[in-house]
Amino acid sequence: MGSIDRQHTTPQLMNRLRMRQVTLLLAIDELGTLSGAAERLGLTQPAATKMLGELETVLGQRLFDRVGRGLQPNAVGQRVTAFFRSIRGSMEALNQDLEALRHGAAGKLAIGSIMAASPGRLTRALLQLKEEYPMLAMEIAVDTSDRLLVQLREGVVELVVGRRVPVPGVECSFRAIDDEELAVICGEGHPLAGRRKLDLAALLAYSWILQPHGSPMRELIEREFRHHHADLPNGLIETGSILTTINLVRRSTMLGVIPMAVAKTHAEHGMLRVLPFRFRHTLEAYGSLVPRDRPLSEPAARFLELLHREGG
């Protein structure tokens, strides 16, 4: 399908775009059909067809190709949809701020973080921020970088402390903090707990708990197995929860892989053992990830300053 010969300046484009059109496009992208999107928005199908046509006219490009009874975004549609997701994320962040203000709070700060950052810099930055903004409501989502960046795209969190991973519709500024070493852990009573040296072959005799496929940590572990020409163990337990991993290894002979910073903290309290096996590589440095398409709130900007403070 060809393009529509129509161009606008940015002010003209902003004047002609409507939020209802943005909502329609996102619904089509999610549901794959115009009829499904129309039903979700409470529109008749002719009204939805007209609205999509008006949007394509405003943008000067066709956005979808018809595949069977459904609609599939073309290259232009994929790009436009990514930008519209960012608009929805910005609106979600604004709505959360307004809701907090309506309830008399000094706003709300929602941050996403990987577990590795929690024991040190993240905790100190949050405590310092709480001293400066005692009435500020804070929410900390802990997950893998890929899942946190989806939340960032949707406006659920305002910024992320994690690693750069490719997520559609997410464009961020990144500032590094530290590399992340991984540790293989086991329970205190594990048969391998007293060993001073271990190779991968000795570890393969036991069941493993790993992060889900697609996470940076999982990719590094799979690379290590390929280097040793070994297959991943059968019967894996997959979880993004480090707390669940720790609880499982403490009560079984299973092995887990978690950030070294977290493992050392728990090992010092006698909760687990760090096995003498070292991965050939560390994970790519983690740091702060800030969306380029929306401004940071004042507390979020101050949090970044505290997070990156020297000696933090």
C-alpha cells in the first residue's frame, strides 16, 4: 500500500492529532483487528474505519497491511505505535502524580531496579531522598531489566536502574554505575558447600534455578554453558525472583545464580554458600535508564543525583 501524499509541520500535526486516534491505534496493535479495537473503544466498525483513515491522512502514511481478517502494522505503523506507547506512558505518569497530589501527598516516585543495585547505591540514594522529601510516596519495582523497561515504556515507573536491553518503543539515556558479577549459590548443608574448587561438570549433577529466558543474566549463563559445550540442566526452575531463588536453594540441593553483591550479603549472615565457580564474563554494566521522551519530576531528578554521587 502506498503512502498518502500529505506533510505537516510539527505544530500542525499536534493540532490535528486526537487522543482518541492514539487509543485506537494502540488497541489495533494489541488486538490485531479493527473490529476488536472498535468494540473495546465502544465504536461502530465504520466509525473506527473512518477514524483510522483520518489518522493515516494526518500522518501522511499508511500504517497497516491487511493480513487475512486482521491488520498488521507495517514499518511506518510500528514506528508510530512505538511513539504512541510513549505518549500513553507519559499520560500514565502524569495521572499518577495528579492522583498523589489529590490525596495530599508530595507526589509519588516510582522506580524500577534490578536486585544487584539494591544492597548499596539504591538503598542509600532512597534513604537520602526520603530525608529531603519526607512526604514523598515511593514505589520500588524489582525485576529483570527487560521487564522493567516495559514498565518504563508504559509509564508505570519513571526511571529504571538496570541494564540496556532492546525493548520495542523504549529510547533511553543511559549512565553506567557498575559491572555485575554473578555467583553460583547453594544451601549451607549442600554436598558441594565445603569444596574449594569446582568445575561446571560437578555442578551439572544438581538441578538449577535460573532467571527466565531473554534476561541478560540468563543469556550470560547460556553463553557459559556453550563455552563448555554443555547443555542446560533438565528440569530447570525459572524465576525472576532472587528471593524465591534463595529460599529454594536453602531448602534443597538445587543451585541458583544471583548477583554476587546480593549473594555475599546473605552468605555473611549464614543463609547460603557462594560456590567457588567463576563465570568467564560479567554482565554489562548496569546504570540509570531515563526515557528521552518525557521530563523527570523534581524528586526523580534528585534521586539520579544521589544515585550517581561519587562514593555512593
